[in-house]
Amino acid sequence: PPRTPGGDHTMSAAATATAATSATSALMAAPDMMDDAYLSDLLSYSLERLDAEPEKLDADASRATESERRVACEEYRAFVASADCYATVRGEIRAIGDRLDAMRDALPTLRAGCEAFAAEAESIARSRALVRATANHQSALLDVLEAPTLQDACARHGNYDEALDLENFVRKLASAHADDVAVVKTLAENAAEASSAMRAKLVDRLRGAAQLPECLRVVGYLRRMCAYEEDELRDVFLRAREAHIADAVDELETSGSPYEYVKRLTDAHRVHCFDVVMQYRAIFADDDDADDHVGNGTGSGVSSSFSSLSIGGRSRGGGGGGDGGLLYSWSAHRIASYLRALESTLPKIDEGGALASVHEHCAYCGASLARVGLDFRASLPPMFSDAAMGIYRRRLDDAVGDFEKVTEQHRWAAAAAVGAGAGARDAGDAASAGDASSSAPPYALLEHVPVAAFTNGVLAALNELRHCAAPSLRTRAAEATRDAIRAAADAMARTDASVMGRETLTRGSGQRAAFVGACDALTDVAAPYLAGCFGRLFKGGERMVDARGACEELRLALRRRANE
């Protein structure tokens, strides 16, 4: 390091370079100030001084040049160090420029990273704010999240008003925030599931033994839920009540007495159908046409028109209406179902008295339901007529069957043959003379047990028919009675041809006489008597029976046998 003129200590190259740089800077800034001062001095000099001034300046310049040369020789190391320092500084400045260029190139990436960091920081800040807000409103949020569960619990315990309030709350919340908040959307879905379960539970209550106040409450709840349109609500109501009636009918014991089953079936329809119609009219009171629509649609001819109607449809036979004929359609369906069940059960009743009692019970049911427009009494006579005719035919068939068996196996008594024949002829003469004032069976029939048993069987059939002797049965019953008498006469004719035609039984034997007396009792006493009894049941019916014509074949057979 160079030595300074005033001391022996050395300076580092860097310090020397720094001092040189500072001096240079000072010299560059000083000329202007020195020129101004020197100019001021020149203005104050005298003429002699001014003449000597150039020489003085030359001398000063020579001294300065000498001094500079001496300093350069003595302090050359400082100049070298200054040059090295300059080279070093220039290299460092170049490196700094390169780094600045690199930094300039990296600035967009840095800017993007800073922006991403700022965005993430902002998101974190928002999340932190949401978490803080969630923590502050934890209890309220828990209440909101528990709304579907609470709604379901209220529905299960029958607190439907509270459940509907919760449903409305969740619906409003979802309409405002479901698109933005996923939790609210999930909450709305859970509430919808709870509402669906509650709706099914309400409909199930309509399927039970619900009275009018209960039905009003349930329908009111369904309306508040906006679960169905008005027409759909009517349809759901009638379907539910139809299910209740069907369950009540299915619970009836069908394996017991048909008589008791029909009475219980009739009572069930009388009570439940009346209740359903009154409940429908009370709940859906805006259907002004309901009364007329039902009343005009279920009068006469119910069984023929109901077969084409089904529950849930619209009126196909009656007029239109505010409910589209829905009540009429249901009424037709239910009454048709009742009539089908009645028609299938009546043939199982085998007693005329029971059938008459059932008819009276059904007529009372029809009269009761007529107050709400469900009068089906016009459909009862054909069914009960067929049932009564079935009972009558079965009784006649039993009587004819027993008579045929007896005639084939009976041992005709020879001891009473003559008296029997005479008694039969006397009774026949009395019958032909028109003596039918007494309804008691002729005593002459007691001498001929098979004929008396057949007469009792036909009388038992007439007694069964007497309870349900509808005028429409007159022709069919007369034909059945004539067929029964003809079948009995044919049985005697077959017996005459088979058993009585053997060679061992001659015309003069007592058994032959007894058989002929029984035939005369059948043709001349029993047949006219039974025709007269039928005439007492149906006025003028004895002419329709034609007892004489029914026994004509037997008479001809006896004449042919007598002429042989």
C-alpha cells in the first residue's frame, strides 16, 4: 500500500480508491465555484496585477504539473489500485446487471406466485371467518340440521302440525340457499323423505276406522303438504276408504254360516258406504253435483251398469261433475262388489226363511243407503228369485230322488190293496169334484207311504218357497213343480215296467192291486192336491202346473197293462 505524505501508516487499496473517487467527485463539482471566485478576484485586481497575472498562472501551472508528476511517481501504487478497483467494480456492476436481468425475467412468475398466495390467503381467511361464524352459531346450526329428524319424530308421534311447520321452514331455507349451500340441499332432500313418510302415514290413517273429524284433519294435513292436486286428493281419499272397506269385508268369516256372513257383509256395507259418502261430501263440499250425481247414477239396473266401472276412473254412465264422477265411480264399484259377493253367497243358503230374512236385511241396507243416493234395491229381486228357485229345485230334486229310490225297493202291501184302491178312487172323485177348500193333505195318501213321502217332500219345498214367493217365480216354479210330478209318475211307470211286469206278479195278485192303488193315489190325489197348494202360493198357479198332463203317461201305461 502507498504511504501518505503526512504519515507512515499504509492504506488499503480499497480505501485509497474510495478516497480518489471522492476527490474526483469533489473536483468535478468545484470548477464552477472556483471560476466564479477567480472572476470576482480578477475584477478587483489592478492593471499591473492583471499584466502579471498570466505569468503567475503559468508559474502555478508549472508547479501544479510538477506536483502532479511527483505525486504520480510517488503514489503510483494508488493509481494501480484504483485501476484494479475500477475493473473489479465494473465486473461487479456487470454481474449485478445480469442478476437484475434474471430478476426482471423472474418477476412475472414471482407476481403470479404472489397473486396465488394472496388468493389462497384470502380463501383461508374466508374459511377462517366461516369457521368462526359456525362456531359462534353452533347451536342454531344444530337445530337446523336436526330439522328432518325432528320432523320425522313429530310425524311418528302424531304431531303433524309441528312436522308441517318444520317442512315449511326447510322448504323456505332450501329455496333461498339450496343452490349455494350443499348442506341445505341435503337437508331439503332429507326433509322431502320425511315428508314422503309422513304422507304415507296419513294415507294409512285413512285406511283405518277413521270417523269424519279424523278424516277432516288428515285431509287438511295433506292439503297443507301440497302433496296432491285436488282431484288426486279426492282419488287418494276414496282409494284409502275403499281399502278400509275391503279390509273389513276380508275380515268377515266366510267358512261359517252363509246366512250370518251375508248379514255381516250387508251391515258392513251399510255402515261404511254411508260413512264414506257423507265424509266425502263434508270434506269436498265444493262438489255441488255430488249428491245429484250419485243419487241419479245408482237407481235401477245397478248390477248391469256397474260391471264396466272401476275405482279411480271417471263417470261412464252418469253425467259429468266437478269431481269428474269420481264419487259415482267409487260408489258403483263398491255396490257392484257387494252385489257380486251377495250373488255368489245366496246360492249357499238352503233355507227359505233364512233367505227371506237376508232379503229383508238387504232391503233395509238399500233403503239406508238410498239416503245418500246408493239405492240398489232394484237389483235384489233377480238374485233372490234365483236363490229361492235354487232352494225350491233342490227340495224338489230331493223329494223326487227319494221317491225313485223308494219305488224301486218298496214292498207293496197286498193286505190293504182293495181298501187302498177304493180310498184312492173316492179321494180322486172328491178332488175332481173341486173339493180343495182344506189345505191339509188327504188322509187317503197315508195308505201309500211312498206317495205320502213324495207329497211331504213337495210340500216342504213349497214351504221353503213360500218365504220368497216373488211373482216373477210363478212360471219357473210351476214348471219345476210339473217336472217333479212328471218325474214321480215316470218313476212309477218304470217300476210298473220292471218290477210289476214280472210273471210272478199277476194282475190278480194283492201286490199288483196295491201298486195300482198307489199310482191312482199319485195321479188322482197327490198331483191335484200339490197343484192346488201351488195355486194357494201363486194365485191361479194350479192351471200352470197342469197336474193331469204331468201324470198322463202313467195313466196310459196303467191302461195298457190292464188291457194285456
